[in-house]
Amino acid sequence: MTQPTTAPPLLEIFHTLLLVAALILAAHAAEGGHQLFALLPGIALLLACTMAGYIIARLLPTRLPEIFWVSVVATLAGFPGVPFADLYLAQLSKLSLAAVITPVMAFAALGLGSGDIALFRRLGARIILVSLLVFFGTYLGSVAVANAVLAALPSQG
Amino acid sequence: MTSSSSALRPRILLLWRLHILLLSATLIATLVGTVRIPIASFEIILLPLVFAFIAGLLLNPNVTRITRNLLDEREVRAAASSLGIAVMPLMAFLSSYIGPSISEIADAGAALVLQELGNLGTMLFAMPLAVVVFKMGREALGATFSIAREGGLAFIFSAYGGDSPEAKGVLGVYICGTFFGTAFFAIMPGVIASLDWFDLRALAMGCGTGSASMTAACSAALADLYPASADEIAAFAASSNLITAVTGVLVTVFITLPVAELYYRVLSRQGGGQ
């Protein structure tokens, strides 16, 4: 279901990540033009950053979401001056963003439960239209503000 | 003995029927590839992720009958609960490009922090539709005060209670976001970018306002239009997403929610007509 449940054990997270890794590899294979063995270190590094983020989130007594820590770990791994950052980025650059994101959408679509369908029926098509305007307004609002600030700031580039 | 929580949770690696369907959706989508539909002066770009979503829906036993003998509700639930884990490598991938672009990001630092105020745009169009056209009540406030990701959901639950109309509204948009939001974020930025009104950095920062998969879909859409700037786009989108995670709650409490309450009162007085 869609409600947040209790946190899954780390081993189960790792198992799920193995499945995700296999799907990412399959997407690259279908895309063509990749040497699949050469992609393995990059995929393994993404899994390592993810696991490290989960572990940090559990060790620290903060309530910041796990995704925040995953993002911080990956940012640090590729940060200039951090040991092996160049090596890390070189492995990642072999991966295609499209092939990393496509499997995620398969999870989203196959995870649509009967309860979700029932809630949709209750809320009706109205909530879908309202949601689309929510996404549109959020994106346009953020872009407009960012654009205005960038235009007002003296550029150093 | 197994504990109740592990008994409720099927072991993900044993659900081979689910693996086959996930693999099928992924392969079909990647083989279809990127489809461009030109409309007037811009084009709608459909990335493989949109087709993965469509293929997944067609293979979902709750949507069509094709796989009703293959997949049961237990496996569907396993896919849904894996979604939150499956987005993590994606977030790691995008965040890795922050470092190489750090000087450009520092240059745009003020824009990155202030664009969080752009969240006021969330309710600008959506709340009038919900209140004036659809005559929704307090559900409208929950539905349109934020982009309704986990933080917004938790916030409404704690501020108004899980049974409140506000909670129904935010939950509705949350579910739409999980299932349609990413596809929408894969299509919309390309259309807005083709208006040629906005700095590419601003377009990339706007990508970070939603969930990880929305951020990634939006970055992929922009990268498809501007392949030479792909790394910079990922870096700006990921830093914006990171900053949203930190400042989001403050902006919600002190700015977004008070403004949403005010806006709701004005709209319901005008449009309610009671």
C-alpha cells in the first residue's frame, strides 16, 4: 500500500537493490552499444552509495529522510578532492540515465494496488486533474523564481 | 519462528513472476526508445520511462486481466514497497554530478535556495480548479498546498490528523504523484523549455522540487534536449532536490501553509457562493 510502513531490514533492502541492479543491466543491454561487464563497477558503486545512505540514516539520531543521506554520500563520492572521486565518476559515466530510471517506472506501475484503484474511483478524475496542475504549478513556480534570481545576480561565469 | 513483520513481507528475490513482469516492462520500454511528437512549435518527448509505466500498467492485474493468473496482490504490494528503495540508486546517480559542477552551483546558490519559494506556484493554478470549479472542500487545501511527497504527507497527517479532509486531499495527490507524476515530469519540462523563456539552469533547478524519480525524469527530459549540458542539468536538479529536503519543512510551516489557508478562504468565499 501507499502508506509509509515500518522500515524494512537492511538485508531486504540489499536484496531489492540486487533486483534493481539486474533490471538496470537489462535496460542497458536492450539499449545496445554498451559493454555490459564494463558497467558492473558503476552499478555496484550506486548500490554501495545507497546502502551507505541507509546505514547512516539508521545510525544517526536525526529524522532526515534516507534519500537525503544517499544523496549526501553520492555527492561526497564524486566531490573534487575526495580520494578516488575521478575513478568513481569515470565508472558512473558509462551508465545511461534513461536505463537507470526506466526500471523504477516498472515498479511504480506494477505496484498500483487494488486499494489505490479504489481510492482513485472515490476521488474521481478531479484529483488527477488537480494533481497535474499541482505538478505544473510547482515546476513553473520554481523555474520562474530561479530564473528571476539568476537574472538579478551578477554572473561570475 | 518468523516474526509477524517478515511473515507479512514476501522475500523479494523469490518473487520470480514479479521479476519477469518488471523485466518485460523494462525491456519493452527500452526497445521502444524515445518517441518525439511534434506539435506546432514544440515537441512532446516521450522517454522510455513513460513506456515502462504504460507497459507496467498493462501487466498489472489490478488494471488489465492479462496477468491475473500470474500476479497476486501480495506481489503487487511487494512492487509498491520496493519503489522507495528502487529510486535510491537513481538519486545516487544524479547526486554524483553535484561535485564536478560545484562552482557553477555556488554561483547560482541564491537562486537554488530562493526557488523553494516557487512552491507557492503549486497552489496558484491548482487550488482555484479544486475549489471554484470542482467545489472541493478542505480536501483542496491538502491537495494543493505542496507537491505532496513524503514530507508534505507527514506534515498534513501531523497538523490536521490522518482522518481529516486535508489528509484525503494530500493522499490523493501523493498517489497520483507516485503513479503519474514521474511521467508528467518527463514530458512537461521539454514543453516549457521549448518556450525559450528560461535559463537552462533554472529549468534544471525546477526539476528538484518533487520526488527522486520526478527529479530524474525531468533531468532526463532536459538532457535529451541539451545533451551537451547533461551533467550540469543532473547536478542542478540534484542540488535543488537536496536543498528542498533540508529547507522544505521550514518553508511549509512559515510560508506555504499560511498562504494556502488565506488563499483557500478567499477562493471559497468567491467560488463557493453559498
